[in-house]
Amino acid sequence: MTQQNSLTKFFLKNQPKGYIPKHTKNVLDFSCLVNVLGFSPKVKKAIDEIDFSLINQYGDRSSTDLKKKISRWLSVPIDNISLGNGSDELIDLIPRAFVNPGDPVISQTPTFFRVIEGSLKMKAKMVLVKAEEGRGFRLDRKFAEKMILAIKKFQPKLVWLCTPCNPSGEVIAWELIEKIATVTKGAVIVDEVYQEFFDPENKQSAIRLLDKYKNILVLKSFSKAFGLAGIRVGFIVGDKKIIDIFEKTRLNFNISVLSQKIAESALDDLVFLKECSNFFRQERTWLFYEIKKLENVIIGADSKINVFILKHKTKDLFQELLRRGILTADFRKANGLEGRGYVRITIKTRKENEKLLEALKEID
């Protein structure tokens, strides 16, 4: 059998714990982070009108039409955009482009585990800056100061920020991102794939910093608020010189012809993003109000999006909910939350959320 190389051996030895449970039949699934409202009616109309003879063609390698629409949406030059097969491809691509084995890489924690995975594949030295449970995992000025101290000490190649954060739903203000960017020569990657749930018009996005800071890169996706996880389209925005590197090293034809067309149609209905943001804000407010009445159940952070973390004071909440037919994302061993008993819950419809609440009341 062919032997693994040193990079693969290192990664498999140090691979972080995932949190997506194996599919279980006959459960109400709160584990998968998708938009329960689905996608825009304009997307459905566009799908119905797609010329499926396009499947016989390779299509545009550069996804030019889609980039033009993203450019108009976010008011950024088209040459400052690179597309990926979901944000996952880009999260893997960034360390491959910039990190040598042993290079320091800093990330907040808890965070999306793929961020840590991607850097470990290059044998990076991971430095994790923890948001504090006792402070509600807030990503505030105190957290930014901790991040800045770590940057000054380790001089990282990459700094990963996730805002709004998966899994806590906490947000880093763009002013704090700016402070972080000023103290490092490394790339600061701001994962904003949930931004539109919180800020559908991107008024508070780190996109506003790109003209001033050439080392900031902003990740976005069509998977979350747009409700298009299945088409696998993400993108990154940043300085043209860095984007050129991604364009030359990414997979060829990484976005299918059909995915390009569907993503383009989603950008024709930005009102849909506002509707989703309003829906989840109202549902989250109601659900948090009801959960806070329960004496033994603790909401871990003041989420601003459609997910939040939850634990029980004395019981294994993941198993207790599963016994009652509720499947959650298992964060009991996840980065930054190890041994604390948290699960991550995706907010769904009122009817489904009421069933979750009933199960929590039984456990309490």
C-alpha cells in the first residue's frame, strides 16, 4: 500500500473533532445549519427555466456573469472575487497557498472546525484564542485584545475570524476587525458566511475595510441565508494580487454551469435576505424568551443568527434530546467547548421550535 506523506499523517493524527452526528431516522433534525425558509421564489422560477442542454457544456471557467452580479451587489471590483465549491474549498485553498509546515496560524475558538482542519493539512502550528464561556463567548473588545496579544507574540501567516460565529452566533464589530488587521502582516480571513442572517444589507460587513487593508479577505456563501447549500457556491473577496493566486491554484471549472445560473438568480431577489433576517430574529427572540424560563437549561451565547448553543446544568443534553426524537449538532467535544456539554441548535419553524421547547421542558 502507498504510504501517506507527512502532511497527511500529521493531519490525521491531529484532525479536530467534527460535530455533525450520523443521520438518525425518525428524528426532528435541528443539527444541520440550513435556512428552513428555503430559497427565493425567483430561484425556483429560474430553475424551471434553465436550459438543461447546458449540462453538455463545460461553461465559463471563471463564472464571469456570476462575478459581475456579486460585484454589483457588494460594490467590489470583479477582479477582487474568486469563487469556490462552497466556502469549504476556499478554506482549504487559503492555507495551501500561504502556509508552510510549522508556520503559526491563529484562530478564534469556538469556530467552524473546517478552518482548523484546513490549516492542519499544511502542518500549521495552530494557536487558538478562546472566547470565554463566563462572558457568554462574546467577541468584543476584550476578546480582540487577546487576539492582538497572540498576533504580536506568534506573528502568524493567517488569522481566522468567524463572524457571525458558528456555533455561538456572536459577532465581531468591523472596528475590532480593523484593529486586528493593523497589527499583522499575515492575511486576516473574515468568515462571513452567516452575515446576511444578521446584516442582510452588509452594512456592517468587513467588505468596507478592503480598500484600506490589503491583508483582509472576506469569505461569503450562497449556502446560508440564500438557502442554496446544495449548489455548493462560496466566494472570497480581497486584494486583486491575492485573488489572482486563488484563481490560478483553485480547481478548474469548480462551479458547475447549473450552480452558476442558480446563484445568479438568487442575486435578483435581495429582499429575500431581509425577509429571512426578520423571520429568524423574531423566532430567535421568542425561543430565547421561552428557554430562559427553564431553570436548568443554559443558552451559551447571545446569538445574532439562526443557530445557538445550549446545554443542561446536570444532564447530557445531546442524549436527552435524542431520546425524545430531537437531533442536534454534537458540540460536546468541539473546539473551544470541550467537556462543557453544549449542543448547537438550528432555529426552524414555529411548529418545530415548539416541539423542541416541549422536549426541553421534559428534561428540565
